[in-house]
Amino acid sequence: MVTMFSHRVMTGQKKGSGRRTEAGMTILELMTVISIIAIIAAIGIPTFLNIKDKSIIGTTEGNLTIIRKALNNYMVDSPTNRFPVGPLDYDGLRSAIPFANLPVTEEDAKIQEGSLFYTGNGLTYHFTARSTNSFNQLFTATPNGLVRN
């Protein structure tokens, strides 16, 4: 009896039948599954990357809007009613407007490192910054608004 059982397992045959019962996939089935996975990936990956880019641009735009509002508050609260003067980088702006609670680094703010340039003469200001998305989206801000270039 032991020999019959081991014979069935090794040959993959059922007792009394001449057919094999091996489990597995044919090469055609395997290729079909791989094709379906490839189609899903071809559709899904670009969609995911597009959503990720939009999210990064939104974060950048939000942080730049916070900077604009903080600069306007700085001017209103200043005894001379002026904006910060001079050229400033991201760290300089964080120091000038600490109440804005900006992210510690440009990377956290989704701004390319070293791309934020602020110039102000007290009466007005202008700054540009690039997003860290795949298109390196450029933003320009003035007291009148924020523009995505």
C-alpha cells in the first residue's frame, strides 16, 4: 500500500485512471497573466506620477502663499509699514517672518534647494521659487498675488 501511494505522488496519476493530475500553469496562461499586469502598470504608473506631481505643486503653492500672507502681516505689523528689505534666501525669509511657521528646510516646503530668491525695497517685494516636481514649476510672487509660470 505504501508503494502505491508513493507511485501516485511521484507520477501524478490517480489510481485507476490514465490521466495526469499535475497542477501548474501553461506558458500561455503565464504570458496572459504577465500581459495583464503589464497593461495595468502601463496605465497606473503614469497616473500615479501625475497625481504625485500635482500634490507637490499644491504643497509648494501653499507654502508660497503662506510666505506672501506672512510678508503682508509683517508689513502691517511693522512700525514703518514696510516689507523686509534686501535680497533674502529661504532661511533669511524664515528668520524675517518666524511667525509664518514655515517648514524647516526648502525640501520640506517642496521648494528646490537654493531656488527661492526674494528682493524687497520696503515698499514692495518680488520673489521666485521652483517646485521640486518633475517639471520644476516656477512660481513668481508679489504683493498682488502668486503666479505659476
